[in-house]
Amino acid sequence: MSAINILTSFYLDINRLNIDRLNVFLYKLIMFKITNSTQSQNKKPIELFHNQIFTGKTILIIGGFHGDEPQGVKILKKALTKNFKTKNSIYILPCLNPDGLAKKTRVNANNVDLNRNFATKNWKFSNQDEFFGGKAPASELETQFLSNVINEIQPDIILSLHAPFKIVNYDGNAENICIPIAKIMNYPIENDIGYPTPGSFGTYCGIERNIPTITLELGEDESEKWQLEKVLDVIDYLSNLD
Ligand SMILES: [Zn+2]
């Protein structure tokens, strides 16, 4: 059974079993785990959550691309426990790279930078340093899982949490969406990170699939409390975007 089949059947189950409860929570960001069917190389679950709202825009929020950037993972795990009004369909993937998180490395268990491993037109075999793009495009389980999720849910907007540059970076037609985010964070908007990124997630989604893809680079010297408040405001903004 493929990950997507498992995901779909879990949807059906959850809709059948919880229909009354779901109506009560219709406008809240109550998140249900829709699959833990995918595991990283080291058999850690990669979890995806959804608020069970199927109207409005579809928003995908991702943390933990890089294991040495734990800020986004912590924030998204806390966001899952918060209730706030939302009219959009929200998916949260708190940690794409649990193996990297466990060993505090940018790369995954195979020493691949997931943000260089996507099957873009500009993917290339690179030096085996911390930006190693893998032995082939989408060679990594984590990359394959996220690519499948993108195909399945067809997000309208993607937000990905990174560190440490304190900027709002974007790919695709996302500048208008970035303006309020930059205001909330008090960060500048940069649409060019300043160095080439072959095989990046932003190129895969933002440039090659026309999905506005926002990379929010948090700082390293900010308090967890401040980051949580600000990112929850960003999620709130995206949750109610027309
Ligand atoms: Zn990063």
C-alpha cells in the first residue's frame, strides 16, 4: 500500500468515525494526524496533520528540513495544540528530517541536504559536503514523501520554516503574501538568497509548479516565546487568507 493510499483511507476512516465531532470544530485549527505511514531512513515517523477543513485555500506548513534548525519543529509542534479560527485547509508537517534533528545535522541520515534533493530541472550531482544533493534527484525517502504530499494535496501556498537569516524569502508568485508576513516578523523580504540552490524545494514548488512558496528564516538569538507568538500570527494570517 502506498503512502498516499494509506493517507486516503485514513481520511475516510476519520471522516466516518468523527463526523459529529468535526462539525463542532469546523472553524478551529484542531489538527488530526492523517498519516504516520512514512518513516525516515532511521525509522522515525514523519507526521502530517490536517485541520479537516476542505474549503478555501490549501496551505502547507513545513518545519525541520534541516536538523540543525530546530526552531521551526518546536514551533509547529506547539501550533498543533493551539485552537484558532481558520477558514482555510491547513496541513502541518512539523519535521521533515527527524534523523537530522536527532543528530543535529543539516543533512539526513544519508548525509543529503533535502533542500537540494528535489527533482528539479537544475538538480545536479554536487560535492559531498553539507549541501550534497544526493546520488540522484529525489533519492531520499523524505523528499519522495514530501513530493507525494504536494501532488496529493495540491497546496495553494507553502510556508517552510528555516533558520538563521531573519528574512522572508520566496519562490514563485508570493511577494504579496510575503508583505504581511515580513511585517509580522519585522524581517526584510529577499527573493534571492544570494547563492545557487539546485534541487531546492523552492525551485520545485515555487518556480516549476507555480505554487507560491515562502521560506521564513528565523533567527538564532530570538526567544522561543517571541518566535512562537510571531509564527502563530503568521499561521493565523495564512489560515484566514482569501
Ligand atoms: Zn534550513
